[in-house]
Amino acid sequence: YLPISPHISAYLEAQMGECGSIPPHISSYLEAQIDSPAVATSARACFFLQATGEPALAAVYPLTNFVDTEGVALLRGRAVVLSEERSGALVEVTLPAVSSGGGVIDRAGASKVHQTGYGDPSGGVEGVTYSPEEDAFYFLKEKAPSLVLRMDRQPPNAKRTLATVTSVGDVAGISHVPGAGPGTDGDRLLVISDKSKQVLLMRPDGTLVGPPLALSVPSKSKPEGISILPLDAGPVCFLTFSEPAILQKYCGPE
């Protein structure tokens, strides 16, 4: 969560609705982490909420000794997995309670570190998602080549390549869409490309389902993250995040 410039804040406010203010002490901390003061020209942050009530920044978790983190996925409870591009590792950590306001998370305290073997400083592991039914990770290698891969969470952490992506360029984010059961044809994966600004829908075996979806984002933006929303009654929806600060919601037909 970073302070964003006024024109971007205004854009998001117009697109998404309400904006909230970052508490001063958290804003000061965030501004201290940013190299360019020009980026931190505002202490406003926008939030997209499904629930009612005023938005609020609940906690900040500074990371130390991690190696170029790129993706995050929820495991269960407060346990999450972080992906590292340069090391190629998937690192499991537990977030401090929100009631504490956050806290530093050091890589040395990770509960598990899974080595994927796909580390690369300029095209390694990007997004990660987790399938609780399978107890498995799906993750991406960004480029040269762009790969969609699956790895068991439990030893011996069997891995397999699901697809080599050539149709949309570099890949950045991935989200698991639960279906009828683990590894069944009902499951789907959403994969977002930062280069072509498109989203792919594929089965767990890597086969594509329909043509890519072109995102409605400015030409200079860079789509990075994607997440399926809870599969409640109604259309299937997902969120995408594009740099520098564009959060969008896409939905299928009713």
C-alpha cells in the first residue's frame, strides 16, 4: 500500500468510489521507503470494498531479508505464501495479528521455503496462487520462456509444467478458480500478462478456455496482479491491479 499522487487518487476515486486516509505514522513510514519523493505526494489511498463500512488500513507488514518478492497468496488463517523472482522460492509465513497493527516479517522466520528451481533476476517466478483442495501451488515463470507451473506443497514437492505461454507475452499474476473438485475440469486458472495486457483462462492441464480477454487499461500501465472474488451467487468476477495504481473489477455475464 503506497501513497499515490493526487491525479491517480482522483482517477481511482472516480472509478472505484470511496477513498480513505492513511494514518500519519503509517504514511510517514511508507514515504520513507520510497526512493523518489515525487511518488509520495499524497497520503491518500483507495480501497475496493465488497462489504459496507468505512475503509481502513488495518496493518503494515515490512518484509526483511526476502529476495525480490513478486506474488502473494492466502493459505489458511493468517498463513500466506510469498513468491520471490530472483531466488525462485515460495516462502510460507504467518502474518502477525491485525490487532497488533502489523509487524516486521523476517524471512528467517518462515515456516517453509519451497525451492522451485526457476529463479532469475530478470524473468523468474512472478505470481503464485494456492489450491487448498489439492494442497498445491500454481505459479508463473515470467519469461524466456513464460511458463505456468504446478507444485505440490508437501514433500517431495513434485513439479510439472502446465503450459508454455507464447500467445500473450510475459506473464505476471495468477489466480486459482475453484470448480467441482481438485484437479477436475471444473477448476480454472486466471493468468494475467503485463506485456500484452490480456487475461488467459485455462484448465489445470494448461489448455486454454476461449480467447484472451483484453484489459481496458491505459497504454503505459502494467498489469501485475489478479484475484478471483468469492464465488457467491451472481456473475463470476475478478480484480486486476495495474501499475502505477489502477484497480479494476471484471465480471462475466449474469
